Amino acid sequence: MLLADHPEHKQSIEKTVDWVIKNMEYKEGEYTYLINKVPLIGRWRINVPMIRWGQAWMFRALSEFYSKTC
């Protein structure tokens, strides 16, 4: 989905990007692979850098967002 084709979704996309950066970035440029809620423990995160999946797809999504809005 291109942001230019769907301007009505811009606010929703911006909120999602803000949430991702606040909740899933654990080091600058490194993102949590998974956040799960586990009974009695709470939030459980997998912070193993998985470049082929988590890092690569997150980088692509954020790059596309910023290239369309800047």
C-alpha cells in the first residue's frame, strides 16, 4: 500500500510507526522480534537480532514510510 494512494490512512500509519519505535526498538536501529503476553510473567520479548526477518522487514517498512513522508 502506497501512502500517496491512500492519504486517509496517513494518521493510522503514523501512529503505528510511533508505537513500533517506542515499544519494539530496544537499541538504536535494532528491533524486538516478538512481544508476547505470558500469564504471571507479563510481556516477554525476543530481542535476538534476526536480520533476515525482524530487522530486515522493520527496516524496509520504516524506510518506505519515511521516504514517502519526508
